[in-house]
Amino acid sequence: MGMTKYKYITACVLVLILGLLIGYKSVDPALSFLQARGGSGGDVAVQNGPWKTFKGLGTPDLNPVVKAIVAQIGLGALTAEEAIYWIAEKDENSARLNGKSRYTLKFNGEQLHQDGGFWSLSVYGPDHYFVPNSAGVNSLGLRDDLLINPDGSFEITVSSSNPGNETNWLPAPESGPFSLTLRYYVPITTMISRPGDTSLPTISTTQNVEG
């Protein structure tokens, strides 16, 4: 009974620590915590440029740390065959995404979902919720009437102010850190088997943080 009680208390303490680490502003502290306890961030996370995804989402054997991350930033997650979630908190130069800057995401036009699937890009505040904005837009995706180049490539501007092209504009918070979540529903098989090799959109800062 004593050992069971000890394990219960230990588990509660770990959950509280994870909640503080994840709930602050970023998922990175939680992965650092995992590494400090003998785990490897690479065992559960896949980095692809500025984007990060997690292995085993939606499965019973998901790493407990990642389960805590999912519980904090989302109500649940589908398996990789159904959807893959990419999170970006930094740009191509590893600078934290901030509402006072303007960003350009360049998509090369490659279809990364199977027929019948789709993609979407969303902006979240530091509390992992949508941020109210005057345009009333929190996400863009396949089902939106975006401006597409003849070769299939296109760009999306993420900024707090209207860049002059509302069609491909995704509003960001006026200031402070935020994150992007790129979802591919029914992704192509190579994204499932080799997520780190997928050609994801780049994130370039086109206007630096003021001050």
C-alpha cells in the first residue's frame, strides 16, 4: 500500500510539473523535461524545419509526456493514417513567432494528402486557443479560395495587420508569442513513414519585431 501511495503521489507531481511546463508558452520545455528524465525528444518528436510533430498520436502506447501535451493543447488526436499535426513556434531562423512580426509561408504546391483528404493552417495564442481578430479568420486551407500560382505554389501571409491581400492572409495576434498548426487529413503515405523528409512550407520573417 505504501509503494502504491508513493507511486500515486509521484505521478501527481509529474503531472503538475508537465502542466506548468506545457501550459506556459511552448511544448519545448516538456520535451526537455522528458530528456532530463532519461528519455529522448527524438523518440517522440520529429523535427522538419521549423515544424514539429509527434509519433504515435492517437494510439494507446503514446509516450506519457506527449499525452500530457495533447491534453493541454488539444482535446485529442487522430492516428497518423487519419491526420498528421505539425506545430511551428519559430521561423526558419529559430526566432520565436511574435504578433509584431509579419511572416510568409511558402507552399511548393505538392499535394501532401491523399484524394479525399485536405489540409488546414491555424493560428493559436499562447493559451492554445484561437485569437479573436477583426477579420474573423482563424484558419485557412484547401477549401478556401486562395490565390494559387500557375505551377501550383502559393504563399500565405501571417500578420496582425492586413497585408493588402486578404485572400491569402491569416491574422495573427497583435503582439506576443503565437504558434501555427498545420494539419494534413489523410496524409500521403510518405509523410506517415518518413515525416522528417516531407517538403513542408517554409516560414520566413518579412518584417521584424518592433523595438
